[in-house]
Amino acid sequence: MLHDPSIDQLAKNIGSKYALCVVASKRARQIIDAAQNQGFTDLPSGEKPLSAAAKEIYDNKVIATKF
């Protein structure tokens, strides 16, 4: 469960809680795939992919766009 940053803070960065769910899950999947391509079964940092994605969203490294 995410405690820091909070879901409300993350939703402000993305626009809505629904969009946050979609963006965070897609980014977490990208993080997992990148780690597996490098031969890791877990992330080298030891944190969970969803937590890593949430931190990137909070730091505005991941931005939701419409297409």
C-alpha cells in the first residue's frame, strides 16, 4: 500500500484517480519489463515496481497524455 506520496497527491499530478491507476500500472509494467530484460527477477533497488512508478509520478518524471 502506498503511504508516501499519498494517492491524493499523485492524483493531482495526473488529473484523476482513474487516470492515476492506468498510468501507474503501465509504468510499473515498463519497470518490470526493463528489469527482466537486464536479467533481474526483482528490481535492483529492492523496491516494488508500483512504488517506483508512484515516486516517478510524484516527481513529475511521468506525465499522462491523451492520444
